[in-house]
Amino acid sequence: MKLTIERDALMRALGRTTRIVPSRTTIPVLGNVLLSAHDGRLNITATDLDIWISDSTPADIEMDGRITAPGGPLHDIVRKLSAGGQITLDATGSQLRVQSGRSRFLLQMLPPDDYPGEDLAPLPYGFRLPGSGLTQLISKTKFAISTEETRYYLNGIYLHPADRDDKTFLRAVATDGHRLALADITLPEGAAELPGIIVPRKAVMEIAKICEGADYVEIAASNNRLRIEAGNTALTTKLINGTYPDYQRVIPEKADIEASVEREVLSVAVSRVTSVSNERGRAVKFSFSPDGLTLSALNPEVGEARDEVDAEASGEIDIGFNGKYMAEALGVLAGETLQIGLTSAGGPATLRDPGDTDALIVLMPMRV
């Protein structure tokens, strides 16, 4: 294989793919990326055996070929070469020569036939949606994905068609048992038959990155795999094999007390009060009344904090929340006003942007 390619184009392709190259692996070839040159394009593929990412970019190809090269070192070399320059890749024997201007590097290659290919079984469910729509689903829910490996079925986003207000939407849900995030978008044509699938956390983060700036994305899925295509980049991931819990059971049907507060004002107050809260629990007491909202935190080892913000509440209630979880929720909701629905001091609370009916966050209370 021999080709010449623009440094910036190669940098973009390597940046999109090498993020999933394992830093440590017992299978040496997984530390490499697969480079395939043909028909005037260079295709780069990386995998960790759960996710496959490939990116295609134009190149001046002198000799077609297929090789593997160390992903991390190759990306690091290209990153440090001068922007706007030309890079020559010349594979001979077991070495890849990388040359740009006066800089030359030799990288050891491994046989391309040893590189694991992705499952090519048919994906029966397919549809197309705006890149901004998929980005919206992910950005509004990913913060609530569980990191607890024992409940592995919560370690991702649950994607499925869902009914609301006599309409069907494409819905994403994430929960770690302490908070739940839900987001809807208009159901794309062809998505009505999609079974409920759980997309793993690592794949979710990569999908969010490849969808940035994409006008549209193509989605294909089966019961155990998902494939996303955005521009010249494609990602295939294994899905989590498990049953997602009935999340609707934790969403209160009706709130006994409704409160309204400026989101940014509350966010700043929560940040101040959590400065003294216990590092482990981050417990903050929220005291609602028709006169306003008082936040307080007590840490015997540090001290105490108290802050007051203007708010409108239909009743009085004292309830505790994890300050970190509240802060993350406030960072996801984008409206100027936050609507909080409360049932009891021991019951879940709902957080909404009154101007956005397609997103909902549920927070479980803490004892304070």
C-alpha cells in the first residue's frame, strides 16, 4: 500500500476512530487500526470487539492495499506533524513508513487478516433521522446512565418507540436508580417496529461525537446490534442483552405541590451550598413554601450553608436531594424557568422545562 493524504484529513479520520483502541489488551492486533486503500479513498477502522468505528477520507493512492498499524502512535505522530501538510504512507514488508516533509517514521505492522471483522448479519430495522434529533436524545439523558456493573442492563440508554398524548415518539431513557432522564423526538418513518434496545454507555458517547454537525444519520438495528452512519463515519456496536425495567412506575402521575424557580438562579445556589455538603452524599435540604425556597447543607466536619432564592410553590415541603445530581439535571434542562413537581418528602420529584414537553428528569430524594 502506498498513498499520499492531507495531514488534516488523516488527523480527522484517526481522531474519530482511535478513541476506542484499547490502551491495554491481551490481543495485540486490537492496539492497531485497519487501513484499507482503494478507489481513491483511505478507510480506517478501529475496534475493541464491542464497537467498530470506520471513517473514509479521500487520498491519492499509488498502490491499493490493506494493512494494520499501531493506532495510538500513528495518531500521535499525525497530530504532531504540521497542519496543512501532505503525508505519505508507504507499507513494505512488516513496516509502515510515515513521511511528511523532513519527518520520517517507521511503524511495525501486524497481519491485516488477523484483524477482527464486524458481524455482517442483516439489521432488519432501519430509519433515518436528523443528526440534531439523535444528539438531543443523547445529550438530555446520558448523564443518568448507571456505572454500576452489577445492574448491567442500566449501563446504557434505552431506545424505543413510546406513546404520549395520543402520539408515538422515539424515546431515550437512562437511569441509575437515583435519577431518571427521558427525552422524546418525533418518531422517524420506519422506526415504529424498532424493538426496545439498550445502547451501551461507551457506544453512546462515541455516537454523540460522530453525530456532531451531521445533517442526517442512518440507523439500522437488530435485537443485538446497532449501526449508525453519519457522513463518512460509521459505528457498529453490540447492544446490552437484558430487560430494561418498567421506568414508568417511578414517574409520578400527579404532583401534590408544584414549584417554579429560575433555573440559573437555582443552579448557582445549589453550587454554593454543596461547597460544604458531605463529599460522599452531597445532601442538600430544599425547603419549599409559598414565600420562596431555602437551600441548606450541614457537614459536621466542615460547617453549614444556607441560601435563599425566589420561588413560587403551591405548598410547604422539606425534601433532600443529592446536590451533584440536582446540578447535573439543571445543566441539561435549558429553559429559563424550572418546574418542580413534588409528592412527599420520601417520594420522587419531577423536573421539567415548561417550554419543552419532550424532556423529563426524575430525582429520588435523600434523607437529610
